[in-house]
Amino acid sequence: MIELPKQLVKVGAQAADKADAIAQVAGLLAANGNVDPAYVQGMYARETQANTYLGNGIAIPHGTPESRHLIRQTGIAVLQLPQAWSGARTPTARCIWWSGLPPRATNTCKSCAA
């Protein structure tokens, strides 16, 4: 079972824009040891390839396959924004959620996260 420790949940966060929200989620993950600090660059790269906004105020930014080696351990992080942010061609997001599996994760672990 994957746990969601308190230090990976930030309620009432403030983000200037999408990049700031992604940086904050990446910062939570790096501080907890889930990812290498450089993983944020893979998250930014993914957003240039495809928008990770799901709808209903939820976004799931994550890295590219090329940055997956920077994931150190399986985890989940949540950033909740009380005031939605948006920008040109950017959907409004209020909850930013990340989950990731390191490259060596087993198929069982992958099916749990799906």
C-alpha cells in the first residue's frame, strides 16, 4: 500500500502560475527523497508535450520517460490551491497531484498505482 505522508500534502498553497505549482510539487517530492531535484525539468518538458490537466480542477504533472530514472521511490504528492490559477491556453487547476514509480518498480506495484 502506498502511504501519503503529511509532508507530501500542502493545503492552501499559493502559486503564481502553472510552472510555480509544478515547482512546488517537485520541491515536496525532492525534500522527501522521492525524486532527484532535477526531476522538475522532466515535469516541465512533459507539459510542453501534452497538458496534464484532467478536468474538474485536477492536474497530474509528471516527468517524461527520459526523466524517469530520477524517481528514487514510489510516492504521491498533493498541492491544493484555494484560488485557482489559469493563463493563456491553460485550464484552471486547483489540485495538483503527482504519483510516480521508479524504473525498477514491479508490475504489482505499477498495477496498484494505476
